[in-house]
Amino acid sequence: MTASLPVPAPHAPSARAAAERLAGLAVPAGALGRLGELGTWLSAVQGQVPPRPLDDVRLVIFAGDHGVARHGVSAYPPEITAAMVRTFVAGRAGVNALAGAHGVRVRVLDLGVDDDLDGLPPEVGEHKVRRGSGAIHLEDALTAAETAQALAAGRRVAEREVADGAQLLLSGDMGIGNTTPAAALVAAGLGLGAGDVAEVAGRGTGVDDAGLARKREVLGAALERAGSGPPTRSRRSPRSAAPTWPRAWATSWAPPRPGCPCCWTG
């Protein structure tokens, strides 16, 4: 298993200096909204005030299918995952438009899509672990070896992007049904049991009442099946390959260059 390495905390003196500088500007308190908070955070991460402009921002979308998606937990069929990967690569998705408007580079990687994605550039699938993943209420999403492979790949991708000049790393995952394994991981991390799944499982892509009930039933069964155990076991039981990767990218690598933050979603 890829070892987790310490990630330095934001520089507290820089955060205080940035907050003081912001308070001294000729604008009403709070007028910049979250922009002021983000500027303070960036100063703390970079360790300087004012922060350096972010001229090279990278977004990597990690894609993979979830076996649980074929068990009634999503409003959409699993085949949409592969279709969306093609849309990302073609530059026609909403995220492409948003990224283009802000000069953010977008990279799409297939970690576990249940499709060969014929016709796409080879680099899209260069880190692929497997096609699809296990249904988490019936079996582990990944084997121990596959989990290690996904974590190692996430670290390699992050290191490569930073070495290439990235100043801010962004990540997300694409996979129909992904909110079910995401909720399972949150529940497992918080020590919630099968009876507590309503606290972490919502409607996702907009399932109806019957779909939400099914989602929570599957989630409860997944938590009971996974049970307690070592972190690597808990991680591979509820999580399939695509969401495992950005977590590795965010937490399993020591930044090769200080001051390059990483944000992830999905």
C-alpha cells in the first residue's frame, strides 16, 4: 500500500498577515465574500503576502464505473459514464466551459470505466486499473492490490502535474452512482452504522423516494458487509477505483514544490 506522507499545514503567520492586510483595504468588511477568505488561505499555503498569482491551474477528472450503479441507486444508467468521458475529451461538457473561461487545463483519465473507450487518445487510459468495480453491498469494490495500484497512480499523476509547473491542483471523479460509495466511505470514516445511513445518503442525481430508499438499503448492507477493520480494508470495500485516485492525489504524496495546494471534489 502506498504510504501516506505528511503534508505541511498552511503557514499561520502568513494567514494572519493576509487577514490584517485585507482588513486594511478600503472596502467594507465582508464585501469580497469568499474571495477574501480564499486569498487569505492562498497566502497561508504559499507562505507569502500577497499571494503569487495562479497562472497554471490543472484539473484532472478521474473516471470509473461503480458496480453498485446497476442496483437501482442512481437516476441514470451506468453507460452514461463512458459517454461523459468522451464528452470531456471532446471539450463539450460544462466543466470544459468553466475551465476554459478561467484558463484551467483539463485532463481526463480512465481509471475504471467499464468500457474500452475505443478511439480516445491512449493517455486517457494509461493508468487504468480495471473495468468497473464490485457492487459494494455484495463484494469489495477493489482488491487490495487494485487499491494500492489506484493510490500509487494518484500520487504519480499529482507529482507529474506539479513537476510540470502546476500551481494549484484540482480533481474530481466521474462515475454514475458515485454518491453511494462516497456516502459509504463517509459513513465508515465517521463510524456510522447501517441504521445511520440517512445522515450521509441523499438523492444524488435526483432519485425519487423509492430510489432513495433503495440507495439507503444498499448503503446499509455495504456497511454491514464491510464491518470494522484496517483502513485499507475499509477503503477498498466501499470505494471503487475512480474516487480512490483523487484521495491518493490529495493525501498520499509529499508536494515536490512547497506551496502547491490541492483541492478535490466528487
